[in-house]
Amino acid sequence: MNLGVVVSEFNSEITQRMLIEAKEYAKSLGINVEYVCYSPGAFDMPLIVRELLRKDNIHAVVTLGAIVKGETKHDEVIAFILAKQLSELSLEYGKPVALGVSGPGMSWEQGLARASEYARRAVDAALKAYTSLGKLRAGNRECSREVK
């Protein structure tokens, strides 16, 4: 399985931890991280995700970001729009796009504490969805990945 990863540069202290964890976890699962691409922020990810999904050698995309709560509801707007656009891209291209973006409503400290967990969960979600899709497309009626 070849994976594309899109990482937000905003809140980079958190997102770089996420990237390190995602790459190490993917490697432990035998997943090849073919591309690592950076976006200025979470809001900017969909365009880069789209380009990765267009590539024949990319089977799934993982997004990594941290949307931290500020003084307004801007974090909620970004998170809602991002989740909607990523799910639409996944459907359009028929490939998994895993949402490894923490927030909204999250403090900086919560973002740091959740970095590893969100990265691992996103990689795992991409793998599980890719595996299920492969089984379904092969005609299997049982499409889940066996739990270790």
C-alpha cells in the first residue's frame, strides 16, 4: 500500500510530532509513505489531497493537522469545511482520505497530548478502508480487516 500524507504547517510543533508518528507507524504496518506534502494550514489541504488522489500509485491519503481554539469560532468553520471537502474528495476518487486533524475546540496542550494518537488512528483508518475496499471490489461479501 502506498500512502500520501498531507501535513499542515500551521501549529507545526504539533503537526511535526504527528508526521513522525504517522511515518513510524506506517512503516511498522508495512505501508510505504510515498509522498509527504505540506500545506500552509488545514484549510488548504484539499487541493493537495486532490493532486495526490489523482496519482495512480497512491492508494490512500492521510491528513495531519491541529485546529486549535482561538477567541472566535473560526476553528469550527475550518474543521467543518475541511471534513466536508475531504469526504467529498474520497468519494470522487474512490480512495480513502483519513482525517488525522485534531480539533476544533481544542487547546494547544490538548493538541500536543493528542498528536501521536491522531496520527496513528489516521494511518490505521486509511489502511482499514483501503483493505475493505479491496475486498469489496474483489467480490468478497466480508469486507472488514481482521483485528490483530
